Amino acid sequence: MSELNELKEKVQKAFLNWEANVYRKSTGHNPERQIEFTTASFTPVKNIYTSNDFNEEEYLSKLNFPGIYPFTRGIQPTMYRGKLWTMRQYAGFGTAAESNKRYKYLLTQGTSGLSVAFDLPTQIGYDSDDPISYGEVGKVGVAIDTLADMEILFDKIPLDKISTSMTINASAAVLLAMYIAVAEKQGVSKNKISGTVQNDILKEYIARGTYIYPPKASMRLVTNIFDYCSKEVPKWNTISISGYHIREAGSTAAQEVGFTLANGIAYVEAALKAGLNIDSFAGQLSFFFNAHNDLFEEVAKYRAARRLWARIMKERFKAKNERSMMLRFHTQTAGSTLTAQQIDNNIIRVTIQTLAAVLGGTQSLHTNSKDEALALPTEASVMTALRTQQIVAYESGVANTIDPLAGSYFVESLTDRIEKEAEDYIDKIDSLGGMIQAIENGFVQREIQEAAYKFEKEMESGNKIVVGVNKFQVEENQKPDLLKIDIKIQEEQVNFLNKIKSERDNRAVSKEIDKLKKAARGEDNLMPFILDTVKAYASVGEICNAMRDVFGEYKEQVII
């Protein structure tokens, strides 16, 4: 018998002795709480985890060291000892001028990267003067109609020194083109700018709904961005494959990983089919995950995702460059966990979620503000959210060593379990013909709906406690100060759009739009054509409508 097996037997014998003679006697006098001990995703949690829950023989193959395959312990050899995560505060509201003021304020307070929120019309390719946009202009993000708005948005913000993340999907190519054009106007070449465009259309069909075109046309635009940026904008992350919204819709942690990586597989396959070399674009892929309340499950989720993606890229897609195997990710704390009741409690929730993201090795982080269950955040609540990151970074000590929870029997067991469950989902999606087919037949949506329904039932029954909602409620008479978006903003934005349309060369706009339509009917990469229309001050709505004319619109299927 090997020494390792002998040790395992000794541990198991000692465990059984402890369980019978110590644990059972104790619970006989002092019974455990009469609840089901599970993670937030309903995974059963044992009373204790031992060394037998972690196979030391697999240390090098499953954990290894930071900065090397399979990257379970982090993608950088030094992680936060070398450089802290990028502290981004997702922001944007009203007009470009108002959002520009907020960005400058955040930069003075220690934000190290910008994260742009766009309003709903911009997200789905409509101008502010379109009747469908009425009542939504500048509400959930900044209104961007033309390059003129983008110029104001980044006025006096040096794009060669600041990294920018843009949460935009269906109209991602248009907004990225505008960002490139603004940089060039600042004298900054394309190969110097850095940042991320979300550009993840598959999760829109699954969980969020801000799509425009059918899947085939949408995937063409996604891969056009991959191809263009691999040659022209090498420091840009061409996609942020997003599990965040999948989790916000009610998925479990394993579903978040499985469905997100399955989306990633679909994007890689589409890029390969379009003729791209795996190592030419894979290093520019990035991911976006949720940070939920269950601290240990979330840490395990990030570690499992890194390991599984590294294996997928190496074994399935035969990537050779180690950077192609690295799962780099941004994290945002969970908006779905914020409560309208006792909003100060949300500061504590966000702190736990921040710790989860940092202990799990995130590359950048946005912390939600306490009042976001009620409205867009005030400047004061944004400050508290940013300070949460800074206190964790500089005062908690968690950034002093790499992967500090590695070797925890509980965390390693959870990591293995989430990896296995996520891999099972990927196998199931493969058997259905891939992610697009799994979306079209409703498999993914049904799985998320069932998980969300189960959590809601658990909360209503009291098995899952949400402080201030189904337990520890109080009467609240004082209403918090909330940020209110003046309806006059819409009138201001429409007037500005009309001014730009009256002053630009409309013949040049029509000419570029016609070129874009012709290219859309063929097989050319559309990014150069979109960039030319943007530089002529064509609007988001005009550009997206041109492609609507060619591609059509996607109609959501009812999932029963």
C-alpha cells in the first residue's frame, strides 16, 4: 500500500471515529439548525471537509502554480502582488456631457479604468429621436447618437492612458468604431488604445434581450470585430463573454460557467469557420462573471472556469500560445442580490461579493452601489462602492498572497464539482448541435428558468433567508435620496442630434451607408465600412437600420 493511500485510510478512520464519538454526541445535546445546508446554487454542503476530499496526486495537473497551465491559481505569476485588479465603476446616464463629468470625478477618486453604460435605444440601435426611444433616452445609461456624442463623452480623457470597457452588444461594432474615431481625433493610433467591448450577442438571446439581428448575422459582426482588431487594434479585448446576465436571470454557479464557456466555444468555432487562426484572436477574448453572495462557491466558480477554459482551448481547439488558454475576466457584483428594503445592507453584500471576486483572481471589478435596486446610483453611493474595492485592496490583506484559499478542502472540492457540472452542460449542448441550436430549442432558457423558480420557492418558504426581505424586516419611513433623470434630457439630446444632422455632409452619409449595405450583402469584413460611416457622422440608428434592411430582425421565441 502506498504511503498516500495509507494516509487516506488513517484520515478516514479518524474521521469516522470523530463523527461517531464527538460529532454525533454533540448534535445529540445541541442539534444543528433545522435547515438544508447548501450553497446558493443548492449544492449540498457536508459538515466537514478533509484531506480525502482533495487528491494531492493531482496537484500539478489540476492546480499547478500561478501563471502556468491550467491557470487554476491565476493567470499572472504575481497576481495582485505585482498589480492590483483594475477598479472600474460602470457609469453613464443622461447626456454625454453629464457622463463625462462623472467619469472625470471617478478618475480623481482612484478609478483605474472606465466602464460605459449606454441607454436602451443605443443598445438596440435606435436614435434618440425615434418614436420607439421615447421615455428611455439617457435613462439606464448615456445616450449616444453620433460621433459628436462620443467626442463629448471622452473630452479631455486621454485614451492612450485610460482603459475603457463598453457594455454594448448588438450595436457593438458601431460604438467600437466611434471609440476608434475619437482616439484618432485625439492623435492616438488604433494600436495604442486598450479596453473591452462586450460584443456577446448569444447571452442576449439567452438572458438579456437587447439583440437586433438574427444569430447568423450577429455572429458575423462578432467575428468581424475579432478579425479587424487582431490586425488593427491589438490591445483591445474583442469580446467579454458574459455569464453575468445568465446569473442575474437566475442560473446556478455551474450553469453560469457551463453556459458562458459554451458561448465561448461557439464564438471560437465561428471565428475558425471564418478563416481565423486560433492563436491570432484567442488572446483577445475575455470573460465577464457575476459575484454572488456565497463566498466560497463564487471563489470556486472562478477557479473552475479558468481550469476548464484552459483545457478546452488546449485540447479541443489545439491552441499553442499559452495566452490563448488564459481565461481573463471582469467581475461585477450581483445586482439581483440588492434589495430595495434596508438599502444600507447592500453595502455589506457588495463587500462579501468583492472579496469573492478578489479571492477568485479577477482582472477587473465593478462594485454596485447600495441604491441600485431603486435607481441609478448617486455620486455619494458610487463613492462608497469604489471605497469598498479600495479598502479590500489596501487594508484587508487578501491581495498579499496569490490564491489564498488554495488547498482549502472545501474550496477544492467545490472547484472540482462546479467544473464537472459545467462540463456536463457543455457536453449536453454539444449533443444538441451547439449553443445556437440549444438556444433556439429553448434548452438553456428552460434550465435557467427552473433554477430561478427553485430559488424563488426556497425564498418564499423561508429556507433561503434574504435579510430585510423575508426575515428581520423593519418599518422604513425615510426615503433615500435617489438620482433622477430629467425628462428634459431627451429634448436636449434630440435637439443636438438634429443640429449634427443639419451640419454634416448628408450626401457623404448616404454614400457611406450605401457602401455599408452593399458590403453587408456580400462577405467583406464590415468594420472598415462602419468606421467610414461613423466618421461621416452617420447616427447609430442610421447605421443599424442599414444593416436591418439587409439582415432583418430577430424575433424572440416563446419558451414553455
